[in-house]
Amino acid sequence: LLAQQVAPDTILVMPNNKQKQAQYQDLLMRTFYLTNAKAKDAVNLIRTMLDSKKVYVDEKVNAIVVREEPAKLQLTEKLLFAIDRREPEVELDVEVLEVNRTKSMKYGINFAKQLGFGIRPNGSTGGISTAPTLFTLQQLTALTPQSYLFTLPASMLTDFFKQQSDAKTLASPKLRVLNNKAAAINVGDKQPILLSTTNVLPGQAATGAIPTTSTVTSIEFKDVGVKLTVEPSINALDEIAMKLKIEVTRLGDQVILQASPEIKQFKFGTRSAETFLMMRDDETVVLGGLIQGEDRKNRSTVPLLGDIPYLGELFSATTVDRVETEVVLTITPRIVRSLTTPPIADQAFWSGTDQNYATTQLFPPQARTVSQNNRSNGASVTPNGASTDSRVAGEGGTAVLSPVMKPTSPNGTAIPSTGLTSAPRDAGNASSSDLVARGPALVSFTPSEVSATVGQEVRVDLSTAAIESLTEAMLTVAYDPKQMEFRRVGPGAAAISAHALDGQVMLTVRRQGSGTGETVLATLFFQAKTKGDATVTMEAAPSDGGPPLC
């Protein structure tokens, strides 16, 4: 049944079904303005998780309007707060180097290679040419011995030349890009290219029309230089998955495409690489090996004489050119803004049952009891579950912990854990009524001192010297929230449930399986916020109604 108070002295009792709920349930309308998340994407989350049907998206102001019962609106607010996070941003330092290694060598003897004869009119100047020369009849009759010209191979040159050059072309741009967004760099020139389109109109025998040809010439520009495209993806560990593509285009020599009429065009050399990298913040990656080599050898010789073995080198001239070009890329990402996750308390919260949405549990958990036989094992436990033997440990210190019972909140409802590294405990080692240790367990922080830069994430291991003495325990880890920020709990040899408050992390530690000796129970991750010395302390969970854990 469902009861609804309609007046100070009147209560309306009705069947608890969808028809009556739709008739008498009060609905509230609220507008949620989003800062970073897209409203059109967030609305799918609301409809999927909360089964809300009366939802409107206003893309102009990036807002969502919801008409629902109050419990659903509270859950909607929690969901939107968890996903409305600022996009991470990264700055990329890029260096593109083009290294040219050119070696040239000339050696041998160059002989004159031309023999010629010519006639020129009296009074004219110039040498022998293959072009036709015009003569008048008077000039022909006035030819003298000075009118005849001869070209003889009477010269010889010796080549002994060697050249080696190393050149570097450096481009060092910087760019800043958001998470999962593509950024492009283009360093170079635009080279004009002539494009010709020829249309041929066929002739017609009936009309006597002959075939005609029309050519249309246009100019197109091609990019020459370095093209770089990057697309980073930043995760919660400040690791960067980067999709990278580089293309280097070099202008080559001119080639003859057509002899008559002569058409020349440049040729282009292209080198490209595409890869996917996983990088850390401030880590430099070098991409090299994009090598293009070209070897040329020309030999000029005197016919017949140059073909004689060994002796022919005296009548030959050789030119050797070796050109090698390599492109080297270095890229260094530096995270400007990391992915900020909400507090753990806002990542896990009760949401009711499959039919009824709520922000609290439907039934409070039953309090655990400890039998008298278990207490006789030497573990002293107070009725409210707090340890009777605990002391505060400073940075790098230790705390002697006795087993404790799991507390609940004053109203009997436990707050859910984050479930980050939760795992079921071994039923063979402990039951719900037998969760006590066989003796005190020594727990400590490892290492005792850590150095980090502002914004860097550090890890601290929670270790025990005798895991065989531990079945279940509750710890309170305290820190200065102005200097540090708790991020998450990493897995270890124990099952860990965590609940974070401002400056405190409540941990429930349960042993899994069997083991002996030094063991890492879990790993705590913190992020440095300001400069200075920060201290992390550890003690047994408080006995006077501390923050509840499950």
C-alpha cells in the first residue's frame, strides 16, 4: 500500500502500483546547466540509468530540463555532477629535424669532345653554330681564308674535387590541444603545379570539318614541407595515448613530360609514418628512420680509348653524388590540466531498487556480532566495534591494530563503498560472525618519504609485516587536504573498501586467502597540490560514530 497525507488529519491509502503513483505522486521540474559536458550526450545517460522520459535538451544554453519525482532529481544531480568535468588539456613540444648528408666527388680527365667546321660572311662576328646562316650572292663571291672557322678538340682538363655537406632544417612549434581533439601543424611552402586538360573534337567527313584540339591550363598548389597531425587522449593516470601522423614532402628535380612542345614539371618525394603511442607526462619520444637515399654515378670517356681496361681511366672523367636525407621527430607532451575526478563519495551512492528510486537503502544492514568464543582468542573488541588498542602513527610510522567490527551510521544505514578494489573474502578463513584476527597485525606506510612536484601523482603502499595475523581491520588515513588530494585506492593482497571525506580516508581491510610475511595490502594514490612538507597519518577507525563503511 501507499500512503499520502492530504490534510493535517487525513491520510490517503491506496494500492502501490504504477497507475496510482502516476495519479498521486508529486513531480518536480528542474533545469540543470552544464559547464563542460554536452547536454545532448548527458541526456542519454539520464534516460538510460534513471528511465526518465520527460527530459528536454536546450543546446543553445547547454541545459537539461527534467520533470520527475524528487528522488530521481537528486540522483540526476549526482550523476551530472560526476560527469560534468573539465576537459584535460596538453601542450606539445615538437621538434622536426631534416638532416641532409650529401657527398660529391669528381675525378679524371675531361677531354674536349667537339670537332666543327663553319663559314661566316666577312665582317660578321660569332662562332660556329648549328643554326642556319644567311648569305647574299655578293658575300659568297667575296669569301676569303678568314671566312672559314674550325673547332678542334685541342684542350684537356683534370678534375680532382670532393665535397661533403651536412645540413639541418629545424622546426620547433608548440601547440596546445584539448583531450580527444585533433591538432595539425604544417611547416613548408606551396609549390605551383600546371595542370592541362586537352579536349579533342572529332572531324566530320560529311561536312568536311577537321578535328580540333583545345587545351585548358590551370594552376594547382601542392604543400611542400612537414605535415604533423596529433590527437591525444588523457586518462585518469595522466597517461597520454596519442595518435600521430607525420608526412614530409620534398621538392625534387624537374622532369620533361613532353618534348614538343616542351613541358617540364617538378617531381615530389614523400615520406610518411602513422603510429599510436602511449606516453607519460613530460616524456620525450623520438621517431626517426625516415631515410631517403639517392646515389648517382656519371662517367664521361673518349670513345674506344675509354673502353680499354685500366688504361681507359686515363681517358675518362667520373662524377659520384650520394644524397641521403633523414627526418627525425621528437615530441614531448606536458599536461596543462589533468582529468579531475569527483570525490569518491560522489562516485558511489545508493539509488534505490529496480522499481523505486531513492537515495537511501531500502533495508538497513544487520549489525555484526562477535561470539564469546572468538573473543577468547586474545582480541579485545568493544561493543561498538572500535579497537581498544590503537595508536596514531606519523609519516612512515606504524600502528598496532586489533580487529574491529564494522560500524554503521546512527540511523542504521551504511554508506556504500566505492567498490574500486572490492573483492569477496575467503569464506574458508572467516565468516560473517568470525571476522577477528588471531593477534595484532603491524601495518605501515612504504616508503616513508616521497618527493613529488606540484600536480604529480604519488603512491604509498599500505604494508603489513604479518598478514597471517589479520582477518579484518578498519583504518583511518588522515592528510592535509590543502596540500594533497586523495585520488584512489590500488589493488593489493587484501580486499579494500574506501570512503573518502575532506582530509580523511576510511578503509576497511579484509584479508583474501592465505599468506605469510611482508605483504602489500593496498596502494594509496595522492596528488600534490602545493609546495611544502605534507604528512600522512594512520590510526585505527574511531569508535564514536565515525564515518560509516560497508
